[in-house]
Amino acid sequence: MDDFRKWKLLRHDNILSLYGITYGFGPVPAIVFPWMTNGSLSTYLGKNYETLSGAHKFGLLADVAAGLQYLHSEGVVHADLTGSNVLINSEGRAIVADYGLLTTCSDLNGTSYIRSNVRWSAPELFEVPDTEDASSSPKLESDIYSFGCIAYQVLSGKQPYYNIRSDHQVVVAILKGVKPKRPDIPAIEDCHWSFIEQCWAESSQRPPIADVRDLMDHYRDAMC
């Protein structure tokens, strides 16, 4: 229950609020959230990508960056940032959701960590620690890598590694150092691709979330 208490204290326009917990719907407690009319980012892009303006796309990315910056300021690693875990409200704004592994930085303690959403996962999460004391757990920098994958998805309309069908093959590609292929579309300009590649750099070289948010705000405002 500690994670639920932490989550309930989080308050931000781009973070999904936790209303509470209820019982009586099965053997485990049910978590109550506000309803997001437009579903997940992946669903929203699947239905609307062709009609979304550049300003709206970067507005979505600015929303995600703002939510992620708030989490990081609270010492929280999202750890599972994907197109399914960003929701779109009735106004077309992005809301960061799903803290199934809501984790504070101080709680990470050397356990290995691989989630099922491998297409958005940072390469370091697939590394096997050299010693029992070493850690491959998610860090703030891992969220930045995942944000780069979200940017890739929003700007291209395609999931990372869209040209690789099997998630198992994606894992093999990641372990070989293969990054998602740049789509040959006008929506991703050289400056946008350069930013995405910065998010996919070695963890120590990735930009901090404050810089990411500033850049997304700049791109959004430049297109308005």
C-alpha cells in the first residue's frame, strides 16, 4: 500500500490522478482513476496521426515531458513509459499514467529489471549485473531513453522497431546495439532526429528532463 500512498500525493496536470482504492470487485483491491476519453497514445495516434498538426504532436510531447519532469523532481522513476502508458484526455492532452512499478530512486536496490514493453526500454535494463551488488534497475536516464521512443512514435506514427515483428527479435537487436530505424518521412526533420538520438545515447550522455521539456516547448511554440 505504500506505493498507492505515494501515488495519491502526486499532483500535476500531466499525471494521472489516483482517486482511491475500492473493494468488492474481485479478490484484490481495484484502483480508481479518472476516465480518459481518447484512450492510450498508441490508440490515439492510430486513429488520428494523419490529421494531427505538428504543433499538436509536439504539444503531446511537451505534456509527457512536463509530467515526467514532475515525477523526476519528486524522485520518482516512471520505469515503464510507453505508448500504452500515456493516455489522452478529452481535450487531446497527454497524461502520464501507469505506475505499476511506482518506484522512488532510493527504493532501487540492485534487482534486475526487464519489462514486457521492450520496444521502449533502455538497453542498460537488459544488461546482466557483474556482481550481486550491481544494479540494472531503471534510473532517471532510463526514462529519457523511453521518452525518445515516445517522440519517435508521436512524430512517425510508428512504434519503435516497427520493422521487426517479434519482441524477441527486438531484444536481440537491442543487445547488438541496433537502434530503431529512422522513418523516411518529412515529419521527422534532422533536428528532431538528432534530439531522439541524444535520448538514445549512453545513459550518462542523455539530456536531463528539464532540457527535454524546454526543447519540446520550443518546438511546439515554433509551430503554433
